Amino acid sequence: MKIKIGAMDESLGQPWESLFRVAAQIGFEGVELGVGENYGDTKLWKSGGRLELKKSSDDFGVAIASICLHSYWRFSFASNEEAIRRRASEIAEQAAFVASEVGARNILVPVTSAEKAGPDEARSRWVQGMRSCASRAESFGVIYALENVGQIIDEIDSPAVKAYYDPGNAVYHGLDPITDIKILGERISQVHMKDPGGELLGDGKMDIKSVVKALKDIGYEGWIILETPATGDPIGAGKKNLEFMRKLL
């Protein structure tokens, strides 16, 4: 196996109808599809829509590497409202089936906070919520890849719950991504890549070469998904960013 490079749908600035064609034109091996609070209205949540997306994926040879659940910024396990926590569970359980249907291995789950919920209570609710859904992911052979995590993965203690690591977020918060990568190790299931302070990779303040080396050092062989700005020229930016990453790999 080798590290593969994909891009978020937003990074390519394309609707799903043209996303796979454009990704193939640029040379990406896969894409990440994101859904927000209107997830139920998207093609991913409709059987016919999933068939259409899978056909586009197959026709253009561009994998659906992952699904990003932006919806957790609205429906968080940390919420004080039981109805919202139930919705969070439903989203996770439905997403496991959806991902398996379109061939996506990883489901990005942002570990979000909620208004009026203290940090300890929020953490406890996230652990409890993900534990309750973990067997669902296991049954469908997919991974809940948690973003913005500390030791919560170890507390959940499931082979179906790992980390979606974003070194750019670490840099934003003044942390050292190299140290994080060494600590997380094999718990990293997928990686986002952006360059804080720059539109294009290599123009910001992150030492991407060292990040890639650290990933190789732990034996990482999954996807690196570009979460870069679409800019005014998404296709041109996509080509430059892909070329930059391929040179490092």
C-alpha cells in the first residue's frame, strides 16, 4: 500500500455532479464528501443518490475516500438536549451504512462542543455517544475518525474509532504536529492537509515536508485529503497542491 492523495469537495469548488470528473482531470485519486445539517436532503442519504455517486466514482476512477459529517456542528453529542444527542447517534449510525454503500472507509466526526455544556460533561457525552455507535461501524467495516481529539479515542476503546488528524489545526493552536503524530501513531486513520497562513501548500507556515516524513516514520499508508482553499481558480490550485504533495511523497 501507499499514501493516496484526495481532496475535499469544497477544496475543488465543485458540486457533486462534476466533482469526480474534475478530480480525475486534475489527477486526484479520491474525494471527501461533506454533509451539513441538511444531510438528509443530500444524495448520500438517498438510495438512488448513492447509486449515482458510486457510478460517478467508478466511471472516473476516483474513490469516495471519506464522508465528513459537518452536521455535528449543529447536532453535537455534547448538547444538553437529549433530543439533539439522539439525533447525533442517528447520524452516526446512518453514516456507517451510507459510507459502506459508497465504498468510503472513513467517516470524519468533528468532536464539537455545545453551548452551556462544560468541558468535562461534553467529553463524557462524546465518549458515551461514540461507544454506543461503535458496534454499528464495526458491523459495516467502517471507521469513525474523530477530529479534535485528545485521549477520547482510548476512552472509547473500539477498533472502529480512530483519529482523523489535521496537522494544520495543530499549527493553528500552537501545537507541534510531529509530536502529535508520534503519540497518535497507528490510531491515525486519515489525514487532512492544509498550510496555515497560505492559500497553496508550501506558502504557509507549516513544515509539510517534516509532517509527511513523520507520517512515513509511523508507517502511515492511508489517505491524505487536501483541505485547502478553493481560491479563485480551484482547478489550478488543485493541480499545484497535488504536484506539491506528490513531490514530497
